[in-house]
Amino acid sequence: MQQRNHGITLIALVITIIVLLILAGISIALLTGENGILTKASDSKIQNERVQAKESINLALNAIKTEVLANKSTNSTYDPTKTNERAALMSDTVTGLDTTSGSKYSIDPTGSRITITYRNDASSINVSGYIDLSNPSTGGTIHPASGTASGGTGGGEEETYGPNSVKTLAQARTIQLWDRVNYKR
């Protein structure tokens, strides 16, 4: 009578182990490689932090401009470049930014300019914008926040826009900025 062996052979076991090692290698490369999931997540976090800082600074600058225009409309002698007026303007308007000691936001009122800066040395983010109040009748001239982030593989350069981006098309007067457009960068 013949005896039948039930089980796997040594060759089948070796092939299974090799396939599992190949799959593990591919998975590790996808997680930790230069274009891996972890690297992309880190880059996205830095990009998000930079964009949030820019948005917060731009909102604060617009709030300052709105406050200057409101004060100018009710008081014809209002001058936001005076020290006491500028201090009141900043304390009333820039409430959304945490400027306490140890914060990443700082406000520098120098002359007729109020500069708001966000700096995070841990992720190499530096964003700043300012408003020039030398002409208070217009509410001041806003110079929107701009800055860099050099963490991860992001490079540290300012974002660029492709030929079909909303900003590029608006500058070329092909569309209006307030038009709804579905686009991909």
C-alpha cells in the first residue's frame, strides 16, 4: 500500500516566503521612499501650515484695512500712523492671531507700515505680509502674505501656477476671479 503525504513541499514554502519578501519590500518602499506616503504626508502638513499662516495674515491685514476705512468714515481727522491710533487699531483688529510670548506670529508696527510675520523654525516656514497706511483715505495698501517652506521634499520655493490655473487665466483676463471654475493644477 502506498503512503500519501499531506502537506506542502519545501519548494512551495520557499516560493511563498520569496513572494512575501517581495511584497514586504514593495510596501516599505511605498511608505518610506522619496515619493512615499509618509514623505507626502509630511510635505502636505508643511504646505497646509504655510497656507493657513498666509490666510490668517491676509485676513488680519484685511481686517486692519476695514477698520481704517470705518474709522476714517466716522472721523475725518483719523490718522492710523499715529502711535496711539495704531495701537488701538492693532488691539481691536488683530484678535484672530495669537501674538503672545512664544507664539509663531509677530506684529511689527513701524512708521506707516504694520507687518505681520509667521515663523516656524521647526518646519522652516517663514510667511509675512504688511499693510502700508501712508494713504489712510484708501484704507492702506495691502501687500499680501507670501513666504516659503523648505521642509521635506517641498524645496522651499513659492508655489507656481500653471498656464490654466485660475490665477493665470484671471491675470490674462480670460476669466474673472469670482467665476466658478473646476480646474486641476
